[in-house]
Amino acid sequence: MALVFISLVRTYQENSITFLTETTYLEWNTSFPSVSVCQISGADMPFDQRDNKAMLEFFITDLLFFSGSCYACQYECFSCSKVNISKIIEKLRKPCSKILSSCKWNEKEFNCCDQFLPLETEYGVCFSFNSLHTKNPNEELLNLQMNRETGTGKLSIETIEDVRVYIHGPEEVPFINAESNYMKDILLGEHYEILFNVVEIDNDARIIELPLWKRKCRFPWELPNNLRVHRLYSYSTCLVQCHADNHFRICNCTHHLMPYYNKRSYCDIEGLKCLTNNFETVNRLHSKGSDKPGLSCDCYPSCTEPEYNIVSKEKSSNYSSSGITIEMQSLPTSRFKRVVVKNILDLVVSIGGAAGFFIGASLLTVVEIIYIYFIRT
């Protein structure tokens, strides 16, 4: 009997959740992914004639588009030591209006900067479309729901600077370890067309009742105590926090583009040298137990994150401008649903049934014993 009880408890602990495939797609509403645009080069640099122009430009470029290493910091540069890093970033990084020139949703033009809103990332301020992190209740946002009536969605943007475009879930953010398949560098004179499909995940209403260790995922509003870089949880925001914490652990500071961490602890030139020297450690991810340099970050996936599949990614020669067109190939016909198959009530019922089978006892028997020996007496 003890073995049966142990088996029931183990089943409850290890097999409480299962995934089902749903195909009742006729009434589904599917959301377009988030698209984030980050400047990767180009800045108008004002110089004093007394400055070492070439060295200073090299240094400022490394600051503006910092991606884990500052090679210019390794050289002696008297003028560089006088640079106020925060002010130079604020002054020289370009706003949305100087990066995006034209935007269309399903061939209808809209104001780019009303929908591509500023988002702080590890790459500095990017501009994100349909992100949960940037939605402004005072702005009239586009209806990006796609269904059998509206058809698939298509986003077209034209750029006037070299940019990197990220495709990700609405709760996700661009980050250093993002998969290369979901980002594309668009240089001036280039235009790309991307087709994608999506597989969404729905959740049983009872999923939220299960503890984290059992469901092994977090909802966007379930913030860990240490998450300070973003206001919503996702796998990518957790990794950004992991990067920031380890920057501080190894170099006692974090770089100047890190979103809302502790601006008093941003690195000076010596700190940036430290991050550069430890690049392989602080910018690589490895599983636990790996002997390679890198981080092992304990991050749950998001419970709601959809899976995007890039069908094709082609450079187009039919455009005279620079930019990208991102289009859903077809509406989804299946999705996964995370469902609870055993909760605490199921465990109680199972144990009660086993007890009744082996010793003829039930919950009513327990109540009767308590009544006879304690209450009636």
C-alpha cells in the first residue's frame, strides 16, 4: 500500500501537466509578432580640432553600438577619458524619425513613430512594434489581430540608417544571445522579405494555480524578486538580468546600455575594459555543468510565448529603398494547449480511493473516528 501512495505522490509531482494539440482554428484570433528595430551604425560626430579625431571616433562608435566589447578602450586616448558616456549616448543615438521613413500595415500607411515605441535593450534604445513592454494607453494602436475574416498580416518598413531587425514574441525583448534566424541586418540599399508561420500556446485556467517548479514556466506578470531590467517577465528579460548580475559580479559594474539597472554603477573605461576581457564569460550561455566559459542562467520559459518559424528570408531587388517586409504565410491551423491533468484535489481523491481499496477506509471513516473519540466523548 505504501508503494501505491508513493507512486501517486510521484505522479502528481512529475506528471501534473500535459500538452494537447488543438485544431478548432476557425474562431481563433492570432496576434502578429513584435518587431524591434535597432540602429547598428551611423552617427554625426562633432569634434574639436584639438582632439585625436580618428581615435575618438573609434571610441565613441564602440560606446554607441556596444555589443559586449570595447576594443577602443584598450588604447591610450586622453580625449576619450573626458567623454561623458551617458550624455554622448543620449546626444548621438538617433530617434525613431531619423531611422524609419515609411511604415505600412497590410498596405495601409501609418506613422512609424506612433507604433514603433522606444524600448531599452542591451543594444541601447531600440524601437519596438507590438511589444507588451512599450504599449502606451494614450496612443491609438493598430489592430494586429488576425483571423479568418481579416486574413494574414503584413508589415512593411523603410529605413534610412543601417539597422538590425528582430522578430520576437510580444513579451520578449532583443538580447545578445538571440537566435540569428530571428534577426536581420538591413544595410542602406538592401531590402528583405521574410515569411513566417506561428504556433501559439494556450493555457488551461488551472495552470496558474500550480507552483512554478511544477509547471516550469512563468507568466509575464510573475516577476522574480531580482528582475529589475524590465517590467514584464520573459525568457529574454530573465537572461538580460542574468547578464547584468554577472557583469556586476565580475567587473563591479555593468555597461552603459543595460536597461534600468543601476545607473550609478555603469562602467567607466576601466570597467568596459574588464567586460571586454571577460567577453566569453559574460556573453555566452552554457548548460549547467559545462566546463566552457560562459553563464548558466536559471530562467524559466514564458508560459505564453508563441513559436515563430521562418519559412523564407530573401533579399529583394524590386525595391529602390532600404527596408524589410515581414508577412505571415498562413493562419495557424493548430496550437498547443498546456493542461492540468492532476491537481491537489485529484491527489486527495486518488489517495482516498487507494485507502478504501486496501483497508476499506474513506474520508467519511476518518470523520467518524474523530467524532467518536473526540467530539462525542
